[in-house]
Amino acid sequence: MERIDIYPTHTYGDFKLRWGRPSPYGATLVPGGVNFSIFSRHAKSCTLVLFKKNAFEPMAEIPFPDEFRIGNVFSMVVFDLDYENTEYGYRMDGLFNPKDGHWFDAGKILLDPYAKSIGGRDIWRQTPDWNNVYQHRGRLSFDDFDWESDRPLEIPIQDLIIYEMHVRSFTRHPSSGVKHPGTFAAVREKIPYLKELGVNCVELMPIFEFNEFENSRLNPLSGEMLVNYWGYSTVGFFAPKTGYAATGKLGMQMDEFKALVKELHKNGIEVILDVVFNHTAEGNEYGPTISFRGIDNQIYYMLTPEGYYFNFSGCGNTLNCNNPIVRDMVLECLRYWAAEYHIDGFRFDLASILGRDPQGAPLTNPPLLETLAFEPILAKCKLIAEAWDAGGLYQVGSFPAFGRWAEWNGKYRDAIRKFLKGDSGLVREMAQRLQGSPDLYASANRGPTASLNFITCHDGFTLADLVSYNQKHNEANCEDNKDGTNDNYSWNCGWEGSTDDLEIKTLRLRQMKNAVAMLMVSQGIPMILMGDEVGRTQLGNNNTYCHDNELNWLDWTLLKSQVDLFRFFKQCIAFRNAYPILRNRFYFQNVDCAIRDYGNISWHGTQAWNADWSGESRTLAFMLSGKQLDEETLTDNYIYVAMNMHWESHWFQIPDLPDRMQWHVFTNTSATPPEDIWEPGTEPVLASQRQFLVGNRSVVILVGKG
């Protein structure tokens, strides 16, 4: 093969240069130097700004020669750079006319949108030098991580049990006992806990580089600093959050995060990233110019005819995702994380924005969503949409899926919450939600796995707060309790907040058990929120986005005080894993070809084969016949679930089983521990095979087997 020499053709001061390759964008190591490439359609000129690592002043500013511009791309190779100790940015010169969408200012140094490593916030909450002319600094990176034989796990989506977690919150509490609390490295130490719980997928809240000091302010009530804690405000889409790495000050955050992914994979746990492509940290016209605004504002953001920012994100700006340039950036970003970090899937925050055109109108066939659905590198990645946005576009059940996308099912969340607290008129909807919401997805030829089922998530009450508070209590956010949703569908069980009343505490524990029991017997993909398994509370705050304190941190002492709840979660997860009939890819047809008179699902009430569908009913039961699953010959046991959300106990008549089979008790949430739940395979035989007393506000699950 002919060797292609790369040699300098130009000089600038002490630097040797040559024309670069326009693709890929970003800073790429090449023989002898670094290839810098950046796009701007409207900039008149571009200057590369080089710093020694952490230096206040640039060591050089190199204008791109005119002949180094190819189309709308500036590219050049700079030779003999010390890539481990070099930071870089750009100055873009052009028209400053916000009414026409142009914000060019050659006085500002801009972050490369494709930077794979970003400095400036190397240590979490270490106060930066606000006089620094370049706050977020692109760094050069070289990938030599040894993945050994690791690859994405490709667990069938119907088999996932997702654990939504915040990297820092998971181990930051002093009780975590880890070496480097709040870091990627610390999560590795807690993998045995995740395995014991039984989850096989973690969904990480944003880990792309963000600025925790964005909108930071002192809380006058406590004197604490309120920060951008959750991270839903991206600074750099290609770079892991440096402040989440124990090695961040050494610039090794990329390797540390890869080591976490590799170790999770070794233990059979997938990694889904919560990604935020709906807006950026630059905010509205009063926000900072960090990157996109100064590079080509008119291209990257949705703008009104007057040059203002459309705000479908609720955060000041909206990325122009269906502009071809932005669409390609999103695609390249996800390819990079899937290929270079072995990520198993992505959850898209406010994903309905990704389906809007540059003027904000919803598209019938959004190019970006279609492209992601059919992208070969992402073919085995899970794609999960939060199918709504802050502009009022709500697409649960109608999100443009192209046969690939799953959705956070907000309708599942709301129905379960209402039913759990005893609202009337819900049994018919509950029948849909428990089956994976065929009313939402079947008509579009989508199966139960289109529905990601959750009762709680980072945004809203924890499970413990859902049964402890009637209203939100967000005073600590210093927004006059106006932030956060008012539609919580919660019930405090008779007292607002913490209490020593044993009866109320017992009811709350039972309600939490009811919730996870219903979640784990629902068709679809279950997701639980970090800490729900041990009753973590946010003291009624349903929007803890700004708190770096115990409102968000997982208190590991709860494992001792909430041992019964943790055991219940653990066994419910094991139960779901044990029975394939709970994890179908196709909807039940109410027909079982193997056993006459038994549908693969049948509905019951206090009387067998006779569900009460009336508006005032608060009881519902169903039976699954596992003699035929999906379109295969795989068989399973029978499962019967009785849910009594009435405030009175009721006798439930139980359907007869085929000959030589008996009902066994898996769980009865009204029973006293440890007899409230049994390890799968050890379920005791039910004393009476004809009827069962289901306590008030309780769930009973039986297993029929020979």
C-alpha cells in the first residue's frame, strides 16, 4: 500500500501547518499533528486558539488561511503539538445582527461542539476563575483504552429491568462507604448491590459535560448553594462530565467512564444514557455564548422571525434538530457513544422536540427520528423517547417510532398512581396499562415493549413521597413553591409528611409494595427510580434539580431500616425474571390454542371470570395462562393477580386450574413480613384453592403449577 505522507506546507510563527481534512469534525490526532475541523456557514473567518493546559492566556492564535477552507468547513493540521497538555478553542468572525439570527463576536473564544474532552470544571463544584477568558476548554484526546472482549450486551428489550440513577447521588452520601464518593469509580464499587437487587440495566441521568454553576445561587433559608445538579443543560455532547470522575483533575475521565461501562457489562448490566438534544446551556438571548451561538446561531437554534429563541424546551432555547447540520451532529454523537463507549441505549429527554421542523411545527415523518431508527451503528441500541416537550406537544402513543422507538409511558404512570390511591373509574384503563397499553400502541403495529412503564422517576415524587404527601413541598428551591408539577396523583395515607403513627406507616409500606408488585406484573419494560427500593424521601420536593445534598443523595443506612421493602423489591424483580409470560413481545390475543377455555389473559373480579367494570369498581384481577407464549412453543406456569384498592377487604373467588395443578402464594402485600412475599420457586401452596381474602388496599399474586 502506498504511504501517504503528511507534511507541513505553511508556517505561522513557530507552528507548522498544512491543509486539513474536513471530515471528521473536531480535533483528530494524525501522524505528526492534530487535524482541526469546524463548520460554519455564515462566519467570514475562523481562528484556532491554542492554550497550554490550564493557562490563562493563549499560547497561540492561528487564523485559518483562506485556502484551508473547503465549502463551509475550516480545516487544518497543526504539527508537533503536545496533545496531552494542549487546550483549544475558536474565534469566529462575522456579522453581529441578532434580528437576523447572527451572534458572531471574534472577541469570544468558543468551544468546539465536537470536543471529546472538556476542561474547566475538572473537580465537582470547585469554584472556577470567573475572569478566565475561556471557561469550558476543548482538550485533545487519544483513545487507547483496553476493552478486552467487551461489547454491548444486546439484552432483549422485553427482558430489561431499568434502574434510573444519578451518578453523583448514588454514592455521594457519607454512608456509601466508597473511596471516591459521587464518581464513576464509586458506582463500580456498588455493582454488587445492583446485582443483588436484580436489575440488568442502569439509566444514567445526564453524564455529558455540563456546568454545575449554571444559575447557581445561595439558598437564603439554609445558606447552601443551589446548583445545576441534574445536568439537563449540555455544554458538550461528546464529552463525559469531568467532575463526575475521581480522575477528572488528571484528565482521565474518559477512561474512568469506560471502565465503569466495561465492569457493568461484565456483570450483565446494560447502560442507557439520558441524553438532552432539545436545548443547550447557552439559554436565551441573555445566556452565555459558549459554543453554538457564536459558531453559527442561525443554523443550530430554532429562531422566531424576529431572531428570538423558540423555547419548546422550557430552558430558553431549542436546538434546530431537523436542520441537516444539527441532525448530522446528533447522529455522529450517538454513533460515537455507541462505538467508543459501548453504550447500550439512549433515553431522549423531551424527545418530541426532535420531531419539530425549524419553525417548530410537528413533522409527520421527522428526518432525525427516522435516521436514528435506521442507523446501522445504532441498530442494536435501545431508543427510548420522553414523548412530550415543554411546548405542549404530547405524543405518548403517537410518537413517530419507525418500528424502533419505545416511550416513557406517562399514561401508565398516571393510571397506576390514581388506582393506587383508590380513585374510581379506572379499572378499564388499568386493564390496558397492565397489558402494555395496546390501546396506545397496537394500532401502530407496536408491541408491549413500546411501553416503558414507570410509576416514579427523577422528575417528581419518589415512591415514598408518593404515599406520604398530598402536595409538593418545593420551598427549598426558592421559587415560592411554583416550580414542579401540581399533578402528582399522590395520597399521604392520612398525614402530610413524616409521622410516628404505626398504622399510617404500615399503610404507606403496603402501598409501596402494591406499586412495585403491579409494575413487575405489567407487560412492557419496567423502570424503578434509584432509592425507591429502600424508601428514599425528598421530603415532598418533586423537583430537586438544584440540590447537591441529602434531598438527592441515596442514604445507604436505609438498607437496614427498610430491609422489608428492599427484600420485597428484590423478590418482585426475581419473580418477573423467573416467568417469561410477564415479558411478552406481542400483545395477548385472549386466545390460547393449547388449552381450551383458557385465554392467555382473562379478567376477573371478586367473582372468577366476572370482572367488575363499573365506574365505582376498585377491584380487578387477571390470570395469565403460560401454556403458549408469543408465537413460540415456550411454556410457563399460570399467574393470577388480584388488586384490591378499596378501603375494605374482599373475598376473591379464584379460577380453577387444569388437573393436577395448584395455586401457590407468591405475595400478599397485607401479610406481615416475612410472609408478605416468597422467593420464586419456594411459594407455599394456597390453603383454599377456591377463594382468598384480599385485604384492603392490597395486592395478591398467585402462581399455578403442578
